[in-house]
Amino acid sequence: MRVTSKGQVTIPKYIRDKIGVRAGSNVEFIEKGGEFVLTRAKTEMSRHEHELAELRAHLDKISGTGISGLTADEIMEMTRGPFEDVDAG
């Protein structure tokens, strides 16, 4: 397959049919043993959700704290401390 100047390739029809993708489907590349495997994305995530999932996985890896199940607000509270109303008092 030839790669375009934009980094695009055309996935042959027999492969699209085999992995169940069509126009508008999301695909992902998974690294396995130094090679990359094209698969249909398991879930349809927005770019923001994908980036957040990558960040959580990275934080779990470097911290060993298991924070991937926490919400963004819980993570922010852990890093900044509890939110206090500056107008109170």
C-alpha cells in the first residue's frame, strides 16, 4: 500500500469486510511484539475521551496509585487539594 503525503492509506475492501469497518468507523493500531495491528475500535470515543484514557493509564503506570477509576474532579482534588470557596468567610 502506498502512503499519501497526509499519511493516509486505503484499507482494501476484503480487510474492511473482515474486521467490520465501513465509512465513519473508528479503527486503532495496537502494538504487538514490535508490529502494529489494525483493529476496529472497541468503543467509539471522542478525541478528548481518548486523551483522558491515555493520561490515566500513564499516571497509573508512573505513580502506582491506581487512579484510573477516579473522575477528573477527584484527580484535580488530589493534585490541588479540596476546593474552597474564596468568597466564604
